[in-house]
Amino acid sequence: MKFKNRLKFDHLFRLTDSTGIFQHASFSLPDFSKGYTTDDNARALIIALKLYELTSNPKFLDLAETYLAFLRYAQREDGLWHNYIGYNREYLDDKGSEDAFGRAFMCICFASSQADTRKLNMSAKELLYRAYNNIFNLRSPRALAFTIIGIKYLHNSNNVELFPNVSAIAELINEMANKLCNYYYDTKKDDWFWFEEIITYSNGILPASLFEAYSVTSNEKYLKVGLESLNFLSNNLFNRGYLKIVGNKGWWKYGEKKAEFDEQPVDAVSMMIAYTTAKKVTKNKQFNRFLRLSWEWFFGKNSLGVSLYDEETGGCFDGITEEGINQNEGAESLISLLGSYIITNEI
């Protein structure tokens, strides 16, 4: 199943300087005043490594080294990360959120698992070892989900240096996945199949992580919860014939109406990740329809019928608002589009 659009990668280079990728853009120009985030540089690290794998273009490996150097600079001695860093490279916070930590941990695990980029791999492992003990204190469902996916990357690569054996990785995934399932059981209702009493952002990551956990442990509980929660999203986000993302102006609280706007690209790519992993573990082709619709959201099959891809710059507009398309082309949106593109090349 292939559904590719030809994309330009110019904007990834436009948004990146010698420090890292800028968080925001004013239209297509980098907005220096908003600085950088660990969130975006972690995401960009995976994207650059995967683009290098797809194209063998050494320029993407150069970008990956820049993003990894940023994560090294942003990491604290205790293994946590600052999230916000100014254009002058000053730390703008004491530490980032749990979600920012989980996302960075996942991306560092991915970089650590790449055997064909040895020097980068070794540097990533140093950050991984420093961060590792913090995963046992995580409470955020998304942070747990990111962590599960990260550990699965280590499992896939047989990278067991942190563990006495491969089975220890499975035990750790069990521990994290059980925590996530407990959130689900505590919140689940007859008309609500979710991990919290509010649905916010990057929702597909939660069921995706349980599919990954199932692929390692064969624990049917993870598959059941993953499918129930993903089907709940599917039934409520695609009932108009296209992907209608939950808006970030109010989100979707249990017992209330879904917020219509703003719709963000990061949610579309998270749904593609969910359907890709669901299809992988179940071999069920029913997920192809939702996978395709999630990809087509970027190119006009959305609530406005307008493409978010800027063919001139290679950027991705920042989302769908009540007033129309947000014309800024920041890092999170671009990385979401590129991540979706990579998925279409992998399935």
C-alpha cells in the first residue's frame, strides 16, 4: 500500500542553524525570538536519521548530529531535560514536562539503536544512560507511551547494554504498559474508552505504544486496550468521512462537546503511527482506510478542504483555525508532515 506525494526538504534546512531547529516560524522565516525546544529537536533527530536511511544523503546525517548536540546541551546532570532554550542558548526553564522528557527519551533510544551511525550512536547512549533512571518516576500517560516505544527501539536492535538480558527489556515494557493500562481501567466508561477524562494531543501515541508492548510481550491485555482505545478514536474522529482532529482550544472533555479548532498536524501523524502499528501486529487491512485518510488530511481532505503543505517552501502550515489556515510554518508541523511522509515509505 503506497500513497506518496513528492515533498521538498528545503524547510528543514531553513529552520535549522548550528544550534538546532527553531521552534517557530513567521510565515516561512525562522522566528529567532522564540528560540528552540528539546521537543522539536528530539523529533527532528528521528526525522533526520530516517531521511538519511531513505536517501543516503549525508546532509541529513549532519542535521542529526546538530539535533543530538542540542539534546546533549539541553540535558541536565540528573538526566532530565530543559525544554526551552533561547536564541542566545540560555536555559529558559528549570526542567521540561514529563511529556518532553518521554519524547526525548524515545528519540534518544532510536538514535542509540542505529548501528550504521556509530559515532552518533555512542553519543546518544551517553544521554540514554543518564536519563534512564528517571523513567520509573513517570506518571503522564503520554510520557509512559513515548518511553514504551523508545524501549521497543532498543529491543529491536538487541541493544541490551542497560539490561542483563533481552527478557529484562520485556519486563520493563510490561511495567510501563501496565501503568498505562491502569489509567485506562480507572477512566473507562460505557461511552468513553480512553486513558484520561480528556482527550488532548498526539492521541494515537497511546494505543500505538500498547501495540508495541504487545509485539514484545504477547500480553493480550495490551492488544485489547490498544484496539478498544484506537477504535474509540476512529469512531469519533472519522465520522465525517475525513479526519477531524480534536481542537486544542478546549480539547474534548468527557461529557462535553469536542473542540472544533485549532487542529494541529502533530495529531494527524500520531494517528498514522497508531494505524501503522495496529496493522503490523494484527495483519488487519481495515486500518488502511484510516491510515490513508490521516495522510490525506495534510493535502486537503480535512475540514477546510485546503492543503497544509506549502509546495513553494516545503513547509507545513501550523494548523486549521476558525479563521482558516495558520500561515506560519513551524518545526512541529514540518516534522509531523515529514514523519507522515516517512511512514508512507515504510508501509
